[in-house]
Amino acid sequence: MSILFVGGGNMAAALIGGLVSHGQALSDIAVVEVNEVTAAQLGARWGIRVYSTVPADLGGASTVVLAIKPQQMTELLGHFPTLPGATLLVSIVAGWTTSRLCAGLKGHLNLVRAMPNTPALIQAGVTGLFALPEVSEEDRARVQAMMHAVGSVHWLTKESQMDAVTALSGSGPAYVFYLMETLQQAALDLELPAEMGHALVLEMVRGAALLACSEKDAPARLRQRVTSPGGTTAAALRVLEEGAWAQVLKQAVQAAAQRSRELEDVV
């Protein structure tokens, strides 16, 4: 599988790194990057071909990955070459639906939308995928293998589910980082040294996630196992419940999903 990345930012770099670590030949990877500094860094790091514009022949690639900012898409598609029907196009551009992509690509239907998240940078991401019916099983497998190089993969049955994936796993790392940030401040308020509080929070979150991954019990059951009646955890959870913390968090995810739907109309 030869791949042309259009856009050489963090997510493209993460995918390239993951693919290479899984045996993808560097000679089969190329990037289009208009920023000269970024282009030079990509060339120096990987020794791959780097173009300043999309080549008419796509550099011989059978797969094209759109990895640019949503606001750059209209200009890009204005001078994008006509894709051969067999060319697989994967878009990780937020807010651009398959119908809009299809229209901008002169009716091209071999399209897959992907929503990875930032832990893909360390090959620990999770990606939601949606394919048009015209995408073959072989091409679905190609996309799955590519995204699996940076983490786990989940196929969606309806494109509308992409808004929920964006709100949950796409934006989700920010929610966890916000929790960590707040806990570290609480540690400072309790007069723990900053470095110790930072380390305790990092290891606690890491350990809790690993435990949840290794156990068959649901998170609610794991929480109950930590919570002794009348104990310290119960006291903390009571404060969270009184502050409607669960409801606020659900509202936050719903707000992100709503914004994702809105962006489909404005980008």
C-alpha cells in the first residue's frame, strides 16, 4: 500500500511513525506539506518524499490521507486532481462529511472518514471509522490496518455516530487532562510538593486505566470496590454527587457532540 499524506502535522507524523514501526516501507510514503520548515523536518526525520503541492499523479499512491485543517479544505479541493475510482481516500478532517467530500472530489465514492485522537502520537489512540457502501472489504481492511498502527479501531454503522465519537474519544483526552490538572491543584492546596502531586496524579490515572482495562467489571463496580461505607472515598464522592458532577460531565460531552454537528455546516 502506497500512501500520500496531504498535510504533515502531528497526526500525519503519528500515522507515519506507526506505519513504519509496523513494517511499512518508507519508499511507499509521501507527504504534501506547504510549510517549508515542517516539510524539511519531515524529510530529515523519515527520508520520505515531500511535495509542496498535490502531484497530478498523486505520487503513484493508491491511498490518499487528508490530514489538514478543516478551513483549508475548500482551497485544497479547488485544485485537487481527479482521483481514479480505485484510489482510496481517508479523511481525518473534522466536520467534513462524506457527502461534502464526495461533492468536492467530483463524485469520488471510495471514501472513509476517520476520527483518531491525540494518544495516537504514542500509538495508544482510538479511532472511529465510517466508510461509504462503495468501499470494498479490501479497502476497509487497508484503512483498519493503517489506523491500527496507532491504536485501536472501531467501525461505525452510521455517519451520524461520528459526532459522538468526536465528543467522547476525540475530545476525551482533554477531559482527562482537565481532571488531572484539577487534582494536581488540589494536591498543592493540601500542601503536597508540586512534583510529588504531579507524579501521584499521573501514576494514579495510569493505574486506574490499566486496572479498568484488565478487569471484566464495569467502571461502576470498580468504583464501588474502592468505596468503603463512611470512608474517605465515600466522603469525596458525596461532594461530587452533590455538585451534580456526573450530569455536568454528560452535558459537556453532549455540548461537544452538538458543536461537531454545527461544524459540519460552517467549515
